[in-house]
Amino acid sequence: MEENYRLKDTKQTKRLKDICLSSTAYSCKGEIYQLLNYKTLHDLVDNIKEGELELHSKLMYGKDKINSEEKFLENLDHYISYVKDHYFIQHIELGLIIELTLKNKYNAILFDMDDYYSDNNYVKYICEFKKMFLFNFYDNMCFYAMLVDNDSYIKTLKERLYKYDFDDEDDIDEIEKVLIPIINNRKDNLYNSFIPHNEYEEIHYDFYAHQIEWVISDYYEHGLFDFKLCDKDHHITTDNGDKILFNISKKKFYEKEIEIKFGIMNNHFRAFKTVYFRKNEFKKLYDRLKKMDTSKNYDVNYDFVDSSLRFNFWCDDGYQFLDIRFEYDYKSGNYITILLSPNDTKELFNLIKSQN
């Protein structure tokens, strides 16, 4: 089987192998040599155009110019190094996954002729390496999110990443921060989730959707739904130091349902999820947050169709408080409850009001 997979060297692949083995500039020689045996690299090297690059320094190559084949090998070497440094995947499977990613639309960076070591060009290269490695998994996730049930972890992850643009150089950093721990949590049995969905027939969708669900669920069921706040997020910090995320989705605001990205973060806990309110429920909550009732002692719960959130308003000795119960993983029933002071409740109301 392995012999059928390996291709016979062309003059070009043989030349690239010789360059790779004879140069001290490449640190992933073994991986490059293996990849040059396979069709993916045979197809790629056919597209290398003739050219030369004047180098900023002779340090790497011992000369001040390299040709486009040497530069292609350098770009491939940097890509493999980046993946190995950031993703802790069983080494045989990692090689297979890297080969899969070399076929996607972000492989154009392999043909780039800018000097990696000058003018901060490495920033561009690393940005494109992130896209090339993550795209297959990310694109599969987006595809299957349209086909799976609402309780799927694929949908959970897709909703978590919905606000980010994969092609934006800042957003890809945020996407990678989310996906690295998910991928590294598994370490192996990842290959099927990197096979592009357009490479197999519809009859196999259920199998491959399950493979991706398996990878994502392993992370969500063995740890918290970690997240970081960014400049786009609407949040408050309570008197107790809890941070509450409350993003109202504008695209849903004028529909029957209002979509909220709700999360809680403190020194010991981080979790978020998408929560849905009916319009009348949201109005009822909004009106109650606006009202500061200290006329008597009481204890009143506000429950919603989406049971992820429960608001408990209570008054004692002339002070109104609010307990928020957040069920962040309904499959396990895990939840956290935090206490908001009168000032916190006012801040939360103002945060919501500012988004209306």
C-alpha cells in the first residue's frame, strides 16, 4: 500500500531532495524528503516558477542569492517547523495532516519570494501558515455546522468563532487560540477531521461529521469552555471581580428571537455559550433590570425558554441583589452562580441598554 502511495521521482523532485539533504538551511529535512515522495508535493513543485531572491544575509545559505526551488523548500521548512512547534500531534499522523493542508487554497505562501528574515516578512508568513494549517478543520466545522443538530459541539464551536473573519490577520490569531487547545487535547485520531468535505461523497457525511464531533467533544467534555475578551465584546466587571460577557447579536435583534453571547470569567472559571431569548422574555428582563425595587423583602426568579440562564432578584434589608445562574454545559448539567451587587445590576442594565 505504501509503495502504491509513493511516486517515482521526477528530475525536479530528485533535484529538490538533493538540495534539501545537502543544505544546512533546513531543519525539517526528514519531513520534506518524505513529502517529496507523494503526489501532493509533485503537483506543487510543478508550479515553481524560475526566479532568484537576493538575501539580506549570507548566514543561512552561505551565499547572497537563492533560486526559487531553494526558496520553496525554505517556505515548506518554516511551515512544518511552525506546525511542529505549536501542535502536539503524534508524529506519523502529523505528517499526514500536513500533507492534507498543503493542498488547500492557502498554499500560495509556499511560492512567496520575500526574504523571511528581513522587513518583518516573517509576520506575513506565520499568518499564512496559521491559515493553511487550520483551514481544513475550520472549513469542515463550518460545513457540518449547517447539517448537525443544535446540540452538537460542532455548532457550539462554530458559534464561538462566528464573529471572527478567517482571512483577517488579527482574527486568525483569535481563531488559532481557540483551536490549538482543542487539537492538542486530542493529540491523535485527528486525520479524518482534516480531510476536506468536498473530497468524499454525501453518503459519508455522517461518518466524517462524527469524526469532527468526536475531536471537539473531547475538549469540551474534559475542560472549561475557555475564552478571552476582545475589544469588540460588551462586558462588565462586578464588585467581586467576575467579568460578564453580554453581546447582543444585531442580526437577530429584530427577529422573534434575540441571540446573546453570554459568558462568565474569573480567576478560577471561564465559560461562554450562545443563549436565545424570546422577545417578550428579553423585554421582561430588561424592564426588571432597569427597576431597583427595595420597597420590601422578596425573592423572585426569572426563567426563560432557554434554560441556560436564570435570574434571581432578591431584596434584603433595603438592598436589591441579583443571582445569575449560568448552565454552561447542558449535557452535563454543569452551572455556576454569581452574585451581582446593586451597582453591578445597574452596570449590567447600562451595558444592555448601550447595545439597543
